[in-house]
Amino acid sequence: MSDSPISHHPGGEAPAPSDAEPSQEQRAQMEQAYQQMQRKMRITQMDEQIKHKVMVLSGKGGVGKSTVATGLALSLARQGQKVGLMDIDITGPNVPKMLGLESADLNVEEGQIHPAVGPHGLKVISMAFLLEDPDKPVIWRGPIKLGAIQQFIGDVAWGDLDALVIDFPPGTSDEPLTVSQNLPGIDGVVIVTTPQEVALLDSRKSINFAKTISVPVLGVVENMSGYTVRGKSEPNSPVSVMGPSGTHIEAESDGEGNWSVTLDVFKSGGGREAAEELGVPFLGALPFDPGIVRGGDDGVHRIVAEPEGETARAFDSVVQRITEELERDSGRSLRIV
Ligand SMILES: Nc1ncnc2c1ncn2[C@@H]1O[C@H](COP(=O)(O)OP(=O)(O)OP(=O)(O)O)[C@@H](O)[C@H]1O
Ligand SMILES: [Mg+2]
């Protein structure tokens, strides 16, 4: 490395023992220490360059954390904000697939990785970009995994950002702990849940986990909240729809014959209840939308495919609530100690 402070002894007379040419092992150690120092400096710089850092967590897997993290980032980005999305899931990094960035080439300059750029200028970095074969399972034991995350945090050239959204694997595992210990100035945690009791129970764990790592809880988002069926019939006429449990749900069409019925696929309202019970803000509900599944598979997020649709608007309103929380408590003063 040309800018490394490690240089050879100028040569000439035989060096005194204390001045002796470092061994190969010592040189490697010095190089490592130098790189770590550089990384620390970059992380300090990152704290100044990135206005808000938000972690997205859930206690339970498969509740839509990656979909929500990606949606929140896209919603902010389409409002003209400079946004980054960091996918810390080492074993199942699927954010690039959701954004159609699977084959993105990353630029590495002066030891820093430049993120891929997705829709609305969203900057994205994912472990998936760094794995040789994303289909091969990654089995990294504790310390190696944590080392990789530390490098991952310190080696990305984000530039100036209004917000950085961080997606994690499910549960209260090592990853969020490592990030909270290595990335200064995290504003808070957004907890994603679905309305079933088991998911809610796990959200409680996530809230307690956030408290133990001294990161504030910005609030709870209820995902897959309800599925809205729409139709057309005679104006102002009764409509009956058979719900998931076999019961009939009655509705009435409007003056133009339009009707809609929202089916609670996994019950609903549990996210709000859990938030109230645990004394944290409820950030809103996102509908169950089969278009999200299709979008995830096709690499076009629902917000990009249908920017004025119900799902995109629901994301905008959750972002609005998060922004209010961030502004109200403005970062560190909110820190729970
Ligand atoms: N609101 C929604 N409506 C319909 N399907 C959804 C919704 N949110 C997420 N999904 C689907 O649920 C599945 C799981 O979503 P996702 O991968 O975002 O969950 P996750 O919590 O990140 O999972 P993991 O715990 O494995 O990281 C995906 O197929 C996704 O398309
Ligand atoms: Mg995920």
C-alpha cells in the first residue's frame, strides 16, 4: 500500500537491535493495525456524513423485514432524500434481488467499496455482492462473522446521506449487537411484526433487546396487516364476501358501484396493541399485498412498480411517522440508558 506508514529500514549500517527490520509477522500486524485505524477514522467520518441511521429488526423470521427496510428506503429516496440501504443478513441476503441489483458490479477504490445504485438513486450494499456464490450457504462462525460486519461498516463509501436504513437477519442475534457497538449515532430501531400472537410475542423480545443495546425504539410497524378485495356491483347494493375463516363479511357498494372489503389474513390490530402495551409508538400498518411477493421475485419493488398504489402510500405514511419520531427526539437525546 503506497500510503502505508510502514517503510523499510533505510539500510546502510547494521541496525541496532531495537531498530531491527520488522519480521514478516510484525509487518502484517502493523498493516492490520493501520487498516483498523483507517477504518475507525472512516466510521467517525460516517457519523458526520450520515444524518440518520435506522435499524430494522424483527423477533421472528419472514415477517417482511427486508421488504419493509427496502420499502422505507425507497419511499424516502423517492421524496428526494439521499438514502443508503445496508443489508447485514449474511446467511440470506435478499435485498439486491428485491431491487433487481443481483448482478450489480461494485467499484472498489482506495480500499473502499462503492455501493450499487438502485431506483431513485438508492445506494445499496449487501453481503450478497461480496459472496462468490450467493446460492451457497455461508457458515461463518461468530468471530469471523463479526469481523466481516466490522469491515462491512467501515469500508463502504456512502458519501453524504440523509438516512441509512439497515436490514438484519431475524432475531436478537450478534449482528445488531455488533452494528450498534461499531456504528456510532444510531437513531433507533424500527420493529416489524405481523399481527399473529407469536410474532407479537417476539416483538416484545426485540423491544427489550433494543433497550439492552441502548438504542431507542422508534416504533412498531405491522406488516401483512389486511388484504383488501375490491369489486364492482350495482350502485348502493349489499355485497357479501366469504372471509378466510368461512364467515361472510358484508359490505355495501357506493354510488358508483365500487366496493371494498378488507380481510384480516393474520388478524389485525395486534401491532398497535403491542406498541401501546409496551409504551412505544405505533408507526402504521402495511397491507398484505400479493404484488409485494411478485415484486420481490421480479426485482421490482411494489413502490417502484406502482408508486401511487395503496402499498406505496402506506409506506409513505410509515415514513412520515418515523420522520416525526426522528425529528421529535432528534437522535441522541432519545437514547435509553
Ligand atoms: N405486505 C406484504 N404482503 C405480501 N407479502 C409480503 C409482504 N411483506 C413481505 N411479503 C413477502 O413475505 C416473504 C418474506 O418477506 P421478507 O423476505 O421481506 O421477510 P424477512 O422478515 O426479511 O425474512 P427473513 O427473516 O428471512 O430475513 C417474501 O416472499 C415477501 O415478498
Ligand atoms: Mg430478510
